[in-house]
Amino acid sequence: MTSIMTTRSINPKKTSQLYTTKQHPPLKSSNARPHHILLIFKQSFTMRKMSYLILGSIMMILSSCGTDTGTAEVSYLKADAIYGNLEDSRNEALNEPSKEIVNPGKIYIGEDFILIGEEGEGIHVVDNSNPSNPVQTNFINIPGNKEFFVEGDKLYAESIYDFLKIDISNLNAPSLESRALDAIAAPSYDDKGNALLGFSFKEVTETIEIGSVHYQEVNQYNYAYFDYLQNVIPNSAVPSSFAGTNGQSGTVNRIAVNEDNIYVITKNDLKVLEQNGSNVELITNHPIWGTTLETVFYHDDHIFLGTTNSMEIYDVTTPAQPRQLDRFSHATSCDPVLPKGDVAYVTLRTGDESRACPGDINALVTVNIENYQNIFPTSEIPMASPFGMTSKNEILYVGEGQNGLKIFDVSNPESPSLIKHDQGIEAYDIITHPSNSSQILIAGPNGLSQYLISEDLDFQLESTILY
């Protein structure tokens, strides 16, 4: 199965949802976004079917203004831990009947099928043999799943604390080949031996003590996590299996596969797993401090890591010993990275009124990567609100959210040239079909739309998968 993939978190987490990830609902005023295998669709955006919590307009009424003591009345997102039987979740049936798409995540485009992630629950299978009439066929049940990657007829996916390898040679009857127990993180338990399986989210207004851990978490993140004793769990201590980027932090692909090796990133770790036949096992965990990991992409015995403040290149000739070669630093932002030949395209997005993407830099940056140990930017193009992007031949597509879709000529890879700005299409991610160069899929506010592209780059709508 030749294919292209994307990923993204669309809908906010519901008030009481099992297996939710550490990702939390985006701000009402923010747009979310998409992303593509080469970069992904992973951040939430404003859409009709989303019940966004209004965190961007949080009001903190301090009873002691100008001091670091006293109390404050604060509206924020409260995440209460959900515990349960971990073995029960591991033993759930893999294949289920199709069901409604409610909170879509990563999207994978195959030759004649589409996989749409349901955040925290699994993957919807869609028959796309007739693009004008795509049909949902079944659902792959993967508790706690947010990230997955497809290589050939194998699907690789995280499931709460574990990492799974699934045979999808028959998409209507997927089968589990291997489960690497606790490869993503060591389980966390309550005092009764039940495992942490996720968090339920709700908006609350409470009076809290200024200077407390509770106050610091809310002041920094607009949300706070609590364990079974209602003690605050510092953001840095939340298990890495729930530590994917939050709803505004950017488009990401957090799994990459190269033959016998699998690379998985959590918030601060690069994990390397090895395949031996059908078996998969963790061989090394490489901590990366000082930043938050967002994207991993494999290219020519190297992996590219997109972080909140850099693009980094690691040599993985020896898979168990990743070695950093160079890094391109940039302002804190939400930024997918798309390597293509001797360059990498990076979109920087800030200023969406969330704390994940602060600042005022919105740009498409081109980085020369011909020499992996001496990378440098060659161009920077101002943008309005760049989200996901993809390329096909000498064309680069960049979604600008509510600001439309921009199309660049990259026949000179180091200097993209804008050739069209379609403001009639609200685009958060763009995915090209793996073999049909005239077909493109765009993630918008109401669903995933399929278009035919004419030679002069006009778009004709074929269908939309609503969610």
C-alpha cells in the first residue's frame, strides 16, 4: 500500500472521556490545524462541530494585585485522572463495526482507502475506491491511541503505555502481530492497583492560592492535572504516554519507520524500537531536554526532529545510538518540518492567543540541509497563519487555515515562489494522493474534502467526509 499520511487533533476533549491524551481542548479563538506524513494535521482548529472551551479569554481576578501572596479566582481546564484495569483494555477486541467520527485525529491516505484516527479510541477505516462516494467499513479499536503510522501492510500505533504492530493486509480483518508492553511509558497506578488510563476534562472556576503548584500550572498552561487524591500532577510529571502536544502546539508526526527500526517521540524522549520478524521491542530511550518534541521524520539514515524552538538532525546509522549533528533554532512556535531533497520546509505559526504558540512570527522558512552538519536558512516568506503542508513534484501546498490555501513553485527548492492564493478554501492540512497527481485532500472546518486539480491549479470538489 503506497500512501501519504497526515495527522491532527480536531475536536476538543470531551468533559468525560476515557483514554484521553494529555492534549487538551484548544482555545475558542484559535484555529487548529492539520499536518501530513511528511508533516501532520495535529492541531485543533475552530469548526462548527467543535465545542471549544473559551480559555483564550480567561479572567484571573486576583485578590492581592501586584503581590505573590493571597488567592486568585481562576477559570481553567481541570483534568481529573481516570483509572481502570489495564489488562482489560489490552484485551479488548481489535476489529469493530464502523461508527460515527466524533473527534478525528491522524489521517492516512492509501491507494484506495483512508484511515481516520478517533482520538483516544482507535481508527476509522474508509473505502475510498470511489472518491466521489467514500464509505466507512469498520473500526480498529486501539484504546488510548492518538498516533499511528502505516508502512506497507503494517500499522504501527501507540496504545496507552504500549506500542502495537498490526497487520492490515486485510483492512476488514486487522490482526495484532506484536505488543511491546510499556514501550511508551511505565504505567502509573492508584492506591487500589488501577492504572491511569487518561483524563476527563471540564472547565471550572476556583479560588486558589497564589504561588502554589496549582496556581503555577494554571498560570502557565491554562489547565492542571490531578491524581486520584486530587493532588496536582505537574505537567512535567504526567506520564509520557499522555504527553502528546496540546491542542494548539503544532502539526506533528510522532512515529517514523525505517525497515527494522521504529522511532517514536514523546514530550522529551526519542524512543527507538526494533522489529525482529513480527516482534517489536524497545531498544533505547534517548532523552532530549530543553524543548518539547513535536515532529519526527526519517530521511536517508537521519531523523529530523521538529521541536517548539528548533529543527534538529540526528544520525541514526547506529539506530540504538542517535547522534545529534546540527540544529536550526527559531522562535517558539508551532512548526511542522518537511524535508525534501537538499532542503527542509518549516512553517512557523504564532499569535493564536494560546500559550502554546506565543509570539508574532508567521512564516515559511526554507533550510538548506545538503550538509547535515551545517544547516542554514535560505529564505523566509511571511505568512498569515501557516498550518499543514505537503509537496508534489515541484509544487508546495501550505494551508493557511481561515486565510486559505497558498501554492508555491519550488522548482528552485531554496526559494519558493507564490503562484496562487486560494482564499475560498479553508485549509488546515493538505494531503496529496499517493499515485493520482490530480487528486488532493484538504482538511477543513467541516471534514476531509477530496478535490481534483486542473492544470491551472483550480480545485473541483469530489466529496467530503463530514465530522
